[in-house]
Amino acid sequence: MDSSESKLRRRRQPKSADRPADAADAPKLEPAAAKVPITFDTADRIIALVLTVLALFTRLYQIGRRPVVTWDETYFGRFGAHYINGTLYSDLHPTLAKMLIGLGEYLSGHNGTFTYASGSVYPDYVNYVFQRSFVAVIGALIVPFAYRTCRFLGFGRPAATMAAAFVLFDNALCVMSRFILLDPILFCFTAMSLLGYSGFAGHQHQPFSAAWWRWLVFTGVSLGCVISSKWIGAFSVSLVGLCTVEELANMYRGGMSVRAQLKHWGARIICLICLPLLVYLLSFQLHFMLLNRRGTGDYKMPSQFQALQRNNIIAHQPHDVAVGSQITLRSHMPGVGLIHANATNRFPDNADELVAAGMPGKQANNWWQVALGMPTKGNDTPPIRFIADGDYIRLLHVGTKRFLRAGSAKPHSQNWDWRMVAAGNTSASSVRDFWRVRIIDDVSPRPNGQVYAVTTRFQLINRSGCILTATTARLPRWGRGISELICAKDNRTVGEGTIWNVEQVKDQRFKNANYRKLVKRRLLRDTIWLNREMARSNNALVPDSDRYKITESDAWSWPFLIYPMRMGAWKDDSIKYYEIGNPVLWWASALCCCVVYPLQLIYLVLQHRRGTLRWTGDEFRQFWNASKVLWGGWVLHYIPFFLFGRVLYLHHYLPALYFGLLLLAFEIQCVVRWYLPERTMWPVAIAAVAIAGYVFVLFLPFTFGWDRPAKELTHLQWLSTWNIFYDRHLAL
């Protein structure tokens, strides 16, 4: 046993005379550690090395056995390829983890042409084994990280080894690390964040030393990496933030000088707020630099961003706009897109009016011709009349020959403004077809005062007094689910929904402009815009309660492993992978997190308030400092999912499971230290690891792949809800 544990056993206990009488015969209680061990000696390095080798073996063994694009490899493999071919794409996750997948594909020699179609066989020119292995190695790092973290939190070597082995022998963490997915990278950065904060907390007695700064910076970088991989990383940020608030509050209550407190505040603001934000911004900067060609995600970005993309059609068009020009109009509210109308999309209460709404993509029915009194018959009618601030114009839909009009009926989503329609024709117009242009600003170096393509932001105010406004509301099925546009009666607002710009222009009277001289990249604007689009995509993933999906599950079921998930085809001759955790570890950690630790904490608090707690203040603080991070991490990574309205999967629980497994080892260590002889710690740890390892091996067919009929594994169906062979909702 290491020196810290020996010191713990030798610590002088309070005399019975100093304790309340009813506590004299209470069981011996000791904190997790007398002093957090800072050193990482040879024995620790050997243990960490062995754990790392085992982690690599379990993650890499037969990793290429299934030569087929499996589960979400179809998305993340394809996204990684975009960083090689440089074409912009759209997705609901941040960029860092996907760029790392792209790096793995680049190192494997991939040329970026394979599309990763679901279920397709990997061609010879795609080294999918290397690509999976690259991600698996990153995912394997959580095992040695777990060991180092536990040592910083005061675990003895047996308990730290046990905790890392629990992470090693969980089948779900293992199988998720064997494919081209974001999750192994998320696990790694989550574990890094916990390791960083634990290392920083372990050096609190050396404030502003080199080691203190090193671990603080490491924590900030790790937090930036985890939230730049998936937004679930915000839970890790919250954990560190709450712990930091507690630290600063203790400094205030402890009578630290104001100057010293300000130094601590400044260091944490810089490293734990500014540094993660910088990492997050830099990941998007690199994302935009690598994806500099026109791609499938262009349509979701602002016009000025698109104009700087290579091969983008917006970069090869005129800058001038005049009466007679054909244009498309983009809203400055993310997710709305371009003003759209078509002959088949009509209001159910008035079939003569076409729906005018926001369409995210580029389509032929997005084009409108600028007209004044009556529309011109071509683009060659002299003289050229540009559109100035205050001019009245009409917009004639090119496909249907109807004008953009402020309707006389109420919108679908509310009852106080006007709906937007396409109505009338070239021989029958209305006063509600006329729109006054109110220019907001222009970013180009050309003279202001007129409307230009891409660079001019403006509003359109109807002759009746209302203002053309985009909304977040979606039309129902008869409106094809696209964004509803309204004409708002309050025309004094300058909200983003009321601001528009010309995105594309067709006019043979003008030459194409060089947009690289007219617009510039704006990292903050583009990052905020893209993040709002990502949020919209996330919110759109709403589960269908009327449809059973074999991959989905609810958050309440996760800790108890009620509904494992099939990760691919389940035919007799297919190689089958099953996302199922180690049942013993999941159920034990669930019991620990949901019942044991909360009751234990309540008991200790009550004992403290009654004055019967046999621990000193420092001893309880040592127990609290270790357990709060682990249980708090589990709570913060799990409970918020009950508030989510989006589709949920079992793997969303895995970051919380990481904290739960470490807490399980912590509680086992506490029980042994409180009630058993010192020499039993290693035997207990070995026994716990042996049980976890046995169950891990028992379920290995689902982790390494099973190529025989699933009915041969029915003996592993411990719960009736496990669809190993029979799924009551499906006919196999």
C-alpha cells in the first residue's frame, strides 16, 4: 500500500472523551485520503501502462472484422471526408471531433471521394481499419486518464486500478470506440476535463506555481475541446464551473485578502472561460478554412459567407441590382432561407393565394423580378434604374407571374398581423404589392444609398404600413413545413427577422463582380450563425411517439440498461454489434449514484448537524472534494436529458457512466476503509475487477462482433427487454 494510505491509517483519532457519548461506539469512519497524492511514481506508471495496453487491445482487436459502413459511420465518415475534399457541409454538432476524424482519414490515405453510404462495403482504396483504429486509440485513453484522475482525487492504488478497470471492462464504452464515431473523442475530452480539474485541485496548496498553472491551462484547453466536439461537453464545463464557484466562495469566507482573491478570479476567468471560448472559436476558424469550397451546406450560411466560397455561384454574379433584375431574397434570421412560392402550395382557406414562405435551399421557385409601376419585359430596357433608399418596388414571382403581397387574412401562427402571399398577375395588381425599401447598411466600399447584391441589408415596408418579417414558426403539412412569413403591423422594429439582402442576381446588363474585394470573413458572425443553425437542427430531431424505433430509448431507462441498441443488420449471416454495457457495472453504479451516495451524504450531513460526526472538518472536506466531482459529474451529465425534447439514444448516457464507474470504485474503497482491515483493499479490488472482467468477456460477442445466428446467444438475454434475439415490436 502506498505511503498516503499508510498515513491515513496512522492518523490520530479523536479521543472518546472529545466525542459525544452516543458516538463512542460508532463504526470507524475515515475520509478517502489524508492528503491528495501529487506524485506519480514508478508503480503508478507501470499500472497505467498495463491498463493502457489492455485498453488498446480491447478497442483494436478485430476492429476491421465488419468491412461495411456501420451505423453512424455513414454520417461522421462522410463529414471527415469533407475536410479532405474541402466542400462545406451542414451538421448539428460542433467541429473539432469531426476534424479529428478527417485527420484520421487523411493519414489513412483517403482521397475524400468515398461517400460512406450506409451499409455499403468499404472499397479497397479506403483504409477503414486505420480510420477506425485512429478513433479507437483516442477512445482508449479514457482508461489511463481514469487511473490518473483517481490518484489525484485521493484514491489508493487498489481503488484507482479498480476504477480504471471498470472503465476498461465496460462493453458499451468499448464497442462505441471501435467505429468511426464522435463519441470516443467526446469520452476522451470528457475524461481529460475531469483529469485536468482533478490535477488542478490537487495543487491548490501551491497556488500560482508552475504546476498549478499547467493544470489550470490544461483544464481550460480540455473544456474547450470537449464542448467543441459535442454540446454535451457543456455539462463538463458546468461541473468545473460549479466547483470553481465553491472554491472562490471558500476563499471569501476564509478571510483571504481582496488582492489575492482578485488574482484567483482573474486566473480562473482567463483559463476556464476565455481559453475554452478561444478553443471553440479556433475550431470553427479551422473548420471554415478547410471547407472553403462550395458544398451541400452552403445554403444555410449567410450570403457574404457564400460569396467567399470557391466555386460558389454567388461569387460569380453582378453586384449591382436594378429594376428588371431577377433576384433571390435571403432573411437574416437563421433557418428561414429565401423567399419562396410555387403554384401548388396554396392556403387551404383561399386557393387563389399562393403561400409565400421561407425556403432554406436554393430552388427555381425562389426567383423574383424587381418591378416599379409595371414589370419590365426584359433586362435590356433603358435607362437603368437602380434601387435607392425609399424607393417603392414590386416583386414579381418569375415562375408563377404573381406579386409578393401582404395578404388581408391572418397568418397561421397568430392572429394580429397579416399573412404573406403571392397573388395577382401582371395585369391585376394591388396597393399591397408595393414595398418601400429601407436600407439599413452596406459593407462594401462602394457608395451607399442604393441596394447591392449580398452586401446591402434592408427592410421592405408595405404600402399598407406593415413590414415583411420572417418568423420561427413552421407551416403545417399543407405549407410543406417551411418557415412562415408575415407582414408585421409594427414597422418600427429592426429585428433580424425584418432584415433581408439580395443573395443572387441575374442581369445581363451588369458584369460579374469580384466579391473578395467587397466582403470579408467575419469569424464571430459566421460562428454564431452556424451555431444557431446547429441548434435548429438539434431541436428538429423530435421523436415520433407513434413509431417504434429500435435504436431509441428514454433517459429513465439508461442507468438500468433496459433497452440496449442494435448497431446494424441482425441477419443470421451478418456481423452483429450490440450496444450493451456491462450489466453488473451499470446496475452497481446506478445503485451507487441513485441511492447509496445520496443517502450517505444525507446521513453525514445530519450527523454533522447533530454534532455526532466523528470526522474533523478537514476529513469531511477531503471526502467531499473527491465525491462531489464524481457524483456531480454523473448528475450533470445525466439529469439534463430528462428536459430534452429531441431523440435520445443509449450512448448519450456513456459520459455520465464514466463518472458513475469512478464513484462506484470510490464507494467500494470507503466501505473497505471504514469497516474492513487495511490488508483487504487489494483482495477486494481484485475480486471486483475479476467479476467485471468475467461479465465483460461473457458479453464480448456483442463487442467484437457475432457472425452466427443471434439465437445462439439467448442465454445472455438477462432482461426481457433486451432484443438480442426476439424483439416484441419487430418480426425477425
